[in-house]
Amino acid sequence: MFDMRQLGISVYPDHTSLAEDQQYLDLAAKYGYKRIFTSLLQLHGDAGEDNLERFKATIDYANKLGFKTIVDINPALFTDLGVTYDDLHFFHNLGVWGLRLDEGFTGVEEARMTRNPFGLKIEINMSAGTNYLASIMSYHPNTDNLLGCHNFYPQMYTGLSDQYFVDYSQPYRDNNLHTAAFVSAASATFGPWPVSEGLPSMESDRTRPIATQVQHLLLTGMVDDVIIGNAYASEAELKAAADSFNAANPQLTVDLNADITDTEKAIVLDGISGSHLYRGDASDYLLRSTLPRIKYGNASIPAHGETGNFQRGDVLVVNDKYGRYKGEMQIALTCVPNDGRRNKVGRVADSDLALLAQIHPWMTFQLVTAK
């Protein structure tokens, strides 16, 4: 079973030159990207040899760099290309790793395609919901060749809700299938269609920084691979997404106050060996990371800062007035009265505040500043 998590990018050779694609692929390879998504859907009615050769040139170059390419296709394009589900040699000759079925067949065809002699991966649309996967599984597919991937959504306000994303993903987790979903790069300007409003799978991710989008997908526990849906992401975004994807622990971005002391900054960002452990006997009011008390127990942490009540997402350090609890890092989970024994030293960034609900007791996590 294919089970390694991978980062991916998207290329659209019908909108670009081969030289531009090669430059982008070189840059993505530098940061460890391994998957490529591309779409043939927009070629419906125009899947001529010249267009397909342009795709093949990019795929061949990607293969030399060690990428694995999956192409988006639907039943209408099968007809255009003269391809049947019993004979997938066209895709093998194109050099792809697999094909993504944007629209489904009846279940039996998908199952049969997973038993193709070329070992091509058959990736199905996780955003379809209903009983699509159950129908395929009833025909006993070769699950080593069966993958799932969510849609992306070019139109603003049309992406999946967070809850539907989880609900539609759960059957794939229950069947131990490899999964993927899309994030969107703010600097990228195009996808397969003439709409440029981002290409995320979840609507809540559309305007978030790319590193936060990656964390969001991973924190759902429903996704193995993360793919940037639009092109071309900037080098800064490629790096930020890769750093987020490869982080040892979940990360929340925080905005630190200008008056934070060096000791407080170390407690927040370093914790114990760079991470925090959410104490298991959890409160409704405060997320507690108590281990910094050991490391910084002898440091002086004078009381300072704001006097108003703390709000959800406020990052706190317990000060000298609280005796043995001095040095503890806390995050307010709701409105908490400020009695002067905790210093507000920053806030979880607005972009990441919703992710706070996905940090659970006994989870190890990191607090980082925006790059």
C-alpha cells in the first residue's frame, strides 16, 4: 500500500510554456515536493495531438525529477480520447502515475480500473459524498491502486465546509485509503479554468496563509497528501507550505506583543525543546502547558501588561505573583478574568484562531511567529 505522505503542486501546460513549467518543477523539487496534479478536463472537445504532446513534455520532465503525476479526467474525456476503463494504455504511454476521476462511473468500472496491468493509481473524488466509495468497495478493488482526493473550488464561497470535509473523508479513513486535498497559494494566478479566486478544498482556507491551510488539513486527521491547487506559487509560499507540512508537531502562529520580555518569548516559542504539551486534565477556560515551569522556575517574571479580561486566543505567561505556577504557558479558551497573575504576551493569529479547537489534550504542539 502506498502510504508515504507527500506534498504536491499543480501545473496546467495548456496555459503555460514548457520552460515555465520546468522552472517551477525545479523550484518545487528543491523543497521536496513529489506529487503533481494536472487536468485534462478543459481539453474536452479539443484533445488534439498537439495539446497532448505539450502535457507529455511536462510530465516527462517531471518524471525525471522524481515527481508522480495524476491527471484529472471524466467519462466524456474518455470518449474524446477513445479510452475505455478496460484499456488504460493511453495513460501509461502519457507517463502519468495515475488518473483522477472527476466524475464517477457506477462503481464496478472504478474497481476494474484499479486492477489495470500498468499499476496506474485510480484516484476518486472524495468530495462526492453519498455512497460512492461504498459502491466501489463492494466490487473488491485493488486498494493498493485506489486513492482519494477532494475537489478544489475556484468560486469564492463554494468550497466544502469544515464539517462536510470531515464527514466525506471519514469513509476513506475507515477503509485505510490514501487521501489528498488542496490548498491555495495567494500569489498564484491561474488554474484550469478562467477564474482566479484561489483553489482550496475547504472554503475556510481560501484566504488563510498557506502554512495555516496546510496545518488545517493535517489537523483534521483526514489527509495524507497536500497539493497546491493553483499555479505558480511563489518560492516563499512553496517553502512555507513545505516547512508547515514537514513540521514535527502541529503549529499555531502567534502574534507577540511588542513589550514581551526575552524570558516570556522563550517560554512561548521554545517551551521545552521547542514544543508544548497540552496538559491532559483539561479545563474549559485555559489550555495549559506546564513543563516550562520546570525550565524557567528560577527566572523572574514580573507582572505587566493589560488589565482587561483575557479573550479566546490570548497567549499568557504566569508571572511571579502565582508562586509555584510561575512560568506556565497558557492560552485562553474563553473569556477569563485577569487578576494580575498572568501576563498577556500575545495572541494566536486571527488566521489560526479556528485551528485552536483542533489542538487536543495530551497533544504536543508548537507556537511559531509568522515568517
